[in-house]
Amino acid sequence: MKWLEINLEMKSNDPEKIKMILSNFVYFLVKDFKVMSNKKGSWHYIWESIPWPNTLRIRFYSNNETIEKIKQKFEIEYENFNKRNPDLLGQYVYGNNGVEGEEYKGEVNYYGTKGWKLVMKMLEFGSEVGLELIRNKDLLESDEYSGSYPGSIDLYADRYVHLFLNQLNYFIKESEFLMKQLPFRYYVEKNGKVPQEAFLVETDIMIKNYLEKVSSKYDKKRMSLIHKDDSL
């Protein structure tokens, strides 16, 4: 069993163009992979800022024969898709973190043997959900009620995060976890690098103080309304 990592450059970060790439290229590539691997492998995609600012990183995990087949399939479909849509896809490179020739070997060293198996499942499930929602974006955003997807992408993203943290209740406090993640993720998204510890400590204190202040303000307002109702 081995991994194939494909780093694919996006020429645009326009959501509609990204939707077209995921719906008309990635979706069918994954569909072919599932047939080739008899659904015994694994796959996922993530967005990265290397080796290009808008990099779609797709990984497939299966036996050597299947990996060679999906590699050949990717190259054929890449050429065909590019002919039809010359302004969407840029270059591609095989290799760990976009380093050509460097094989991606998973992340057992970081997560541990059992932990990495869990993370592989999480990455694949998240990719399946993300791909399904993006493909059905028009239906999700329609003003007309849909029995299939009666909500926005935001709804499913909120449920995905909240319900998982809820399942870890008593071990992780959701509000505190999100407060710690906010400044870290904001800094990385804006600057493309990990912030210093001092930045995280300072912003954590600021956010907590602000939320306490706002919470206290609205609690007082709520109590005032309750007392007003009681006096009527």
C-alpha cells in the first residue's frame, strides 16, 4: 500500500470556478478511484498555499497497481479537462508538500499508528461531505425549498464542527476551544505562517475579556426586561 499525492495549481480562487473543478474533474477522478480500488483504499483533498498560493492537494492510498492506474487516469483527465477549460487549472506536481519526487508516506509519526487511521477516516469523510456540498451549492443556495438540502453550506459546516465537539464534551469545552482556534487560524490564513506564542496569549485574553463584557451587558439587559415584565 502506498500514497499518491497530487498538488494541483488553481489559476483562480473564484468560488464558481473552484466548484466547476471539484464537480467536473475531482468528483469523477474520485469515482474512478473507488472502482479501481474496490473501495478498499482511502482518499482526501485539502487546500494548501504551497507550492502555489491556490493549491489543491489530492491524495490517494491503495496498492501499487491501483496507484499507477489512478496516476495515469489523472494525467488523461487533466489534459481533457484543460482542453475544455484552459483558464482553470495550472501546473501539477507529484510529491510530498509539492516537492517533486518526494513520496508522501502518511503521518504516523505525528498521530501514531492508531491515531493516523482515525485521521485518515476523518479526512476522507470530510472530503466526501465537502465535495457533496460544493457540488450541490446551487441547490443549497436556492430560494426554493429543497427536500434534499434545506439549508446552506454554513449550516452543515456549523453542525459538523459543533456536533463533533459536543461528542467530546466533558473533555473539551467548545467555546474555549473555538476561542483558542480563532486567532491562530486567522493569523495563518492572513499571513501564511504560524503566529508566535505571545500573539496567541494576548489575543486569547482580549477575546475572553470582550466576550465577558458583551455577555454581562446582555445578561443585565435580559434581567431588566424580566423585572419590567414582573412589574406589569
